[in-house]
Amino acid sequence: MEQIKRVDRIKRYRGSILTVYEDVMEFPDGSRASWDFIGHGGGAGVVAVRGDGRILMVRQYRPAIDAYSLEIPAGAKDDPDEDGCSAALRELSEETGYTAAREDVQFVFKIVTAVAFCNETTEVFLVKNLKKGDAHPDDEEFLDIEAYSAEELKGMIYGGQITDAKTVAALLAYFDLQKGQGR
């Protein structure tokens, strides 16, 4: 396969969690084109399962879709080198008030959320043995904390009420893991 190579990367905008670039690409035939690229430091999310088997979810407004979205607790890493497990536990505590010990955290997978134009990765973890506390979301976060059964969440995924990619992937992976354990 002939190689496509980046010959330049021009920063166009820097925001609080992402940077927008114009990449100048050179193709095997010598032609060039500009591609958009969004740089992101990564994030982490958690499928948090309470003792009663219900899964914690957060509902929050997302301006990109101008609607409320039901999602697993998740957020950006404080810096790109932050450990994914630490980020996931921090987000769980901030958004829901629940905490857990690191030994109760299981890595599930890592995804690239928008591979065509963004390098954002999200590490997803499964957490059980939760301890309830008080949520302390970021100042600009206004969240409703909700809990659902696996069957309710499956219905919302296939009914189109849950559309966030990391959440859909995380929940389907969790459901699959539960099948493998005979539950």
C-alpha cells in the first residue's frame, strides 16, 4: 500500500479541551489536500453498577446536539498523561458522588471516538462495590443522576434514546461480559 503522509500541521484554534488543526496531506501521486484534525487529550468513562444491579447514568445537556443526553459517567483527563483508571474514578465521584476502590475497577476497552477527524480516546472501566457519597460536578455541569436496569438500558439503546457512542459501546460490552459470566 502506498503511503499518505502529513507534510504540515497548522494550529487554527485552541480551546479548553481541544485544539483544531489543518493538516496538509501528500498523496502517493504527489497531490496535496488539507484535512481537518482535532487534537484531544483523551478521557475515561465508567459503567458503575450498584449493589442492586442498576447502572448509574448521568443526564446532561450537550450543546453540540442541542439536547439532553443519557450517558455513563465520563469526562476528559486532567492531562493527557493521567491514568485512565484515576480519571474514571474521579469522574464517577464528581458526577455521581459514588466512589470505589481501585481493586474494584476492571478495564473493559479503549476506543477512538471519532477516528476520521479526532484523536480522542476514551478508556472505559467497569466498577462494582460502590460507596455512596455526594456529587461535586464541575461548575458548568448540571447533571441528573439516574439508575437503570440492564433491560431498561438495552431498550433505550435500541429505541434510539441513548445515542452517545462511548455509552452505547460501554453498555453493550458490559451486557456481553455479563452473558459470559452466566448472568
